[in-house]
Amino acid sequence: MKEAYPLSWPDGWVRTRPTHRRGNNTWKKTFGVYRDTLIDEIERLKATSLVISTNIPVTLKGLPREGYVPPDPGVAVYFGRRQREDRTWFDVLNITNVPEVAPTNPAQRARVLSMIDEQFRKFSKKYHPDVGGDIVLFQQLVKARDAGRDFYNGIRRADHDYVLACDLFNEVRLNMHAIGLTVEAMRQIERCGASSMLERAFRGFMAALPARGETA
């Protein structure tokens, strides 16, 4: 995760020119209210970590303090979130009649893993690039095979890091509020029952982060 101070703007995100930044007279609440509301919205996503990065010195809790007006009002919010379990690999590999949970019996688990590998080999003969197949479909097969094997081997997916950033407005509190409203809108997708759409929406905020183990 990034540092809270000074501002750690996400790699590849375009900055707003200072002359193009604007105010918002309808957002009248205080810095502290918008900061705490943003934190509440992120926590409702069941975030596993959170860093609010600005050019404002932080409190002992690592949060931006009230009472500072930095020249650069940008805000970047970095947070971790556990990826939802993806079961689409069942359909990609056309696998049926398998346990819904990983078997504890080694022999049973081995049979299921063998079935996954068998289906992968079957479709690979058609879609492997070496035989003129579609490379995108083959990559989906590889991903499905790995997801299936991980599931039955009890390997959980790691948390993913995400970032949301805004510098459209001329005050830090306004940019924090804009990000908070964005998170609220994304949560509305899930409240409407379209959780898979929410996951797809979040994928767009992963590319700006370096891979785990790399430095920015």
C-alpha cells in the first residue's frame, strides 16, 4: 500500500490542471465529515486495508488532519479487498457432478483434479494457438483450470489492491467527497443484486497499482 503523506498519486492517472480545478458550493459539509464518510463507505466494502493519501500531514491514526490547505488538493485512496470466489470455471471447462466444497479425502480430491485436467486437455486440442486456435479462448481455459485446481486444493485468492483518486476540485475535502460518492454509487450496483458487475467495475481500478512485491 502507498504512503498517506505526502500524496502518492497512482501511476498512469492523468492529473487535472490547476487552472481547470473547480469548487462546489453545494457540498457544504466540513473536512472531517467528508473524510469520515469516505472511510465509512470504504469500510462498507469490507476493505481489508485503507490508506487515504494527500499532501496533508496525518494524525496518529494515519488520517489527514483538519485545518490544512495544501497547494495540491489531490486525494488518492488505496484499499485492499478480497476478491469474490469466481465459479465461472465450471462453465468454461464444462464440468458437472463435482463437489461444491473441496473433498477432504485425498483420493476424492485427486479424482476431481484429474477431471479438471482432462477437460482442459480436451478443449486445448481445439483452442491451443499451436493448432490454430483462439489465443483468448485458450487463456480463458488456462485461467479456468488454475481456478478449479486452486479451489479443490484449498488455495484462497489473495486480497487485491485498488485505488480511486480525484483532483478535479480545488479543495481536499471536495475531492474526498467525490471519491466517497463514487464508492457509494459502486456499492449500489451490488445492492441491486449485480455483484458480478461490481467485480468487473473494480477490475478497472487494479491496473494503476504495481504488482505485489514491486516498488512504485
